Amino acid sequence: MDVLSDLGPQFLQATVETLWLVFASLLFGGIGGLIVGLALYVTRAGNLFANRVVFGILNVIVNIFRPIPFIIFLTAFQPLARTVIGTGIGTEAAIFTISLASTFGISRIVEQNLLTVSPGVIEAARAAGAGPIRTIFTIVLPEALGPLILGYTFVFVAIVDMSAVAGVINGGGLGAFAIQYGFRQFEPVVTWTALAIVIVLVQLVQFLGNALARKILRR
């Protein structure tokens, strides 16, 4: 256990880096995914802003980028990260790439959850005189809020996984820490401790997500 005491400051720094990586990526990717997913939903045939061309283009873009394995996505988009934020390595570059990758995954989750909203509820709102924008923000999104929270909770776990891979570009965090101080220095206790922290973090967020979604669904 002495090794854990010696690495205490590095452990704390890696934990903070993981939290920053995950929550910043979830924020930016979550906003991007909500916008793209909402656009996919409203431009579907028969929906509020039905547009076959826009829907087709968005659908193809999401289908192209969403299945790319993250390790390949991370290296392929390094030049774009360098262009946009000025660097292709480090924590900020990792946040940029994780946010971009998660945008495509989240958009499909948002679209699928919005499709569960009953068309009858939307028709009733339109019949009562609500415009398309008002229908989206007062009917569609509130009706799908519970499933959306569960979807974002699921994405949180996926982003934790991505943050570990981000060590490839010196993104930092517990994944890079476990590889550097645990795997490469033959210290399994370091690796397992990092794993335990990740498990606790995921369990906490999953619990909070489930509780919040349950409360909203029971309204």
C-alpha cells in the first residue's frame, strides 16, 4: 500500500482530470447531441418541420461518424482539434474530440427518445393553437425528459470509457494514470484502485440518473 501513499498527489490529480474530462465532454457533447437529435426529429417526414433533404443529410452524417471506434476517431480528428483549439494533445484536445464523438451518439439517443412522445399529444397541442417552436419546448421535450435523462446517464458511462482512451494523446485522467503507474510499472494495486474509483463514480451517476428519471416519470 506504500505505493498508493507515494502516488497520492498524482492519484488526486488524475481523479480531478477524469471528472473534468467527463463532465466538460458531457456538457458540450450533450448540447451538440441535443441540437442534432432535435433537428433529426423535427425534420422527419410528417413531423413539425418535415424536410427530406435536411433529414437525409443529417442522418447520413450521424450514420457515418457514430460507429467509428473511438481510438480511431481520436487520432483521425487530431488535426481538427489542432486547428480549432490550437493543440492536438492534452486534456483540452481530448475534451474537444470526446465532445465531437459523443455528439453523434447522443443525437441518435435524443432522436429515438423524442420519437416515443405520443403523436396524439402533439396533435392536441397543435389543435389548441400552439406553434411548432412552442410545441417542441412545452410538449415534446418535457414529455421525453425522463427517458432523455436515462439516455444521458448511459452516455456518461460511455464518456468515462472514452476518457480512459484519451491517454493516447496525453489527455490525462485515471486511465492514463493506471497505464503509466500501474500496468507499465507492474503495480496491480494502482490499476485496481483506479478501477475502483471509476466504478464508484459510475455507480453514483447511475443512481442519481435513475432517481431523477423516476421522479420525473411519476409526475
